[in-house]
Amino acid sequence: MRAEFPTISCIIPTYNSAKTIALCLQSIRQQNYPQDKIETIIVDGGSKDDTLRIAHIYGTKIISTPPSKQTAEYNKAIGVKAAKNELLLILDSDNILPHNNWLKNMVQPLLDDHEIVGVDTLYIHYDKKFSLLDRYVGLYGSLDPVAYYIGNVDKLSRHSKRYNLYGQVTRIKNYYSVVFRPDRVPAFGSNGFLIRRKLLIEHALISPKYFSHIDVNVDLIKRGYNKYAFIIDDIVHLTGSRGIIDFLKRRKMFMEQNTLSRLKVKRYSVVQSKDIVSLIKYIFYTATFIKPLYDAFSGYRKIKDIAWFFHPFLCYIMLGIYSYVILKYSIQRVALRFKLIFFEKHKSVF
């Protein structure tokens, strides 16, 4: 039985992650899985806290990246290139494996069906002891109300009892086998995502300049590697460990990195032209307050937690962040266009 277990490389991007990285690494070491078949790789972008000291305690391989270049996606790409094992487990530094058989459960679909490319969980872990923000994420299954209402999410909310995301679905044992089309893909590939390393490096664009956890899966799907599995399990995501203000700053930075600096190299957009109607609906829902409040009450009837009611406020806040980033990008485009026009008119002077 032991021989069946494939080797796994856990890729974890970090930057000042001391508040959660010990819990993340400890949860890996506590798995009922042969520890000699697991390597952990931290790709750090210049942490100034105790992140690296903690990583050393757990015997983790550490790769440093230049602070000026590092982003979560850039660091993941570096880790993917450094990994040697059969499977890659892509974790964020605030992810925790919720129980000791988690890795076994994740690996099982890949053993059952060799056409399955990668495995994700259906839910984000919910615990009443968590912070307000972490409980919210566990209840709604998403950090982003925009993606939640458009439908481009990779996790289910606690409203849902069965798989209802994109793809052609088949229920098998304790997971769903899903075949995707390249034009409709959930925003998966992070937060506890397991994938076959050989397929990823041979058929996806994994250069640090172009790497995106969604894009690399789209690369594979376009090449016919389009079967994935979603296990009926969850992953802890302590995104609120640094507080709500820090969370919002990081969401703004994430949006800027993906919408502005990475726009020319992204192969797949979470918000597409066909989503315009859904986006308009989201704006209407947010402006009227009714739909987000209804969803909060609906969830509260199932699980009594006031974190449901953070939703209407986060809808407003995220709409503001999206609007700011889009406006900033639009201004930059206009400014660049005027510069080009000016240069064309006066290029003889230069």
C-alpha cells in the first residue's frame, strides 16, 4: 500500500508569514502520509519577521526571491521549477490542512483515474472560533463578492450541498469528477490544490513572468487535459490573520498586480465580456443592498453566525476597490495613448 503513495512537493510562497506558517507546516507534518515522500518548499520574497526561522525548524527547503520581483504567483512559479516530486501541492502560507487524512483524500482521485489532472476541495473550512473574516470566507467560500455573484469561484458556499460550478460533473465516491471547457474555468489552482507535476511543466506556461494559478490550468485544459476532481472536504484559509484592513490592502494589491502589471500576459480573465450582465447585476445588488442582505439571512438560517452579515458591507468595499483599479488602469491607458500620439507628431525632434 505504501508503494502506491506518490511523492509530493508542497509549494508555499511567503512574505512576512510568521503568524500562520508554523500552523501550515505543522499540519503537513501531521499527515497520515509517508513523510519521506513529502518535501516542503518555501519561496520567500524577503521576509523581515520570523518566517524563515520557523521554516528552518520544520526542515523546509527555502528559496529566496528578490523583494522587487516577488508576488505570490511569481514565487509559486519559482517553487514549481525547483520541485522534483510527482505531485505538486500549491498552498498559501495561511492554509492549514484541516485533518490528518487530508493528503490521502486528495491523492485518491489521482490514483483512481489517471486522466484526472488535479484535485481541489469543495469548501473552505469553517470554525466558529475563527475571526470574523475567516468565518465569512468559510461560510461564503470566497474572498471576493464580485467573483461570488459572477460565478467564477472555485469553492462552494455553505448555502450549497453539491457541486454547482462549471463543467460536466460525475459523482464518484467522496469526490466529483469534472470535465471543463477552456472558456469556462473556475478560479482554482491555489489554496490547497494538488496537480500532476509532469503535466504542468510540459504543457503549461510556468515561467515566473507568465505564471498564474488559473492560467496554467487553462493552458492544460486547452491541450485536452481537462478532467479534474473536487473532493468533498475543505481547506483552512486564515486570510484574516492580519486583520481586515490588511486583508483589504492585499486585495487591492492583488487586483493591481493582475489587472495592471500582468494584463498583457494573462491568458484567462476571471471577468469576461460574457459576464457583463452578471457584473451589472452585482452592481445593482450592491447598490440596493437587498440581494446581499437576503443571502446573509438565508445563510444565517442554516448556520447561526453574524459573519454572514459582513457580506453586504464587503460587497460595497470590493466594488470600490474594483472601481479604483479599473479607473487607475483606464487613466494610464489614456496617458500612454497621448504619449504615443505626441511622440509620433514630434518624433523628428527626437
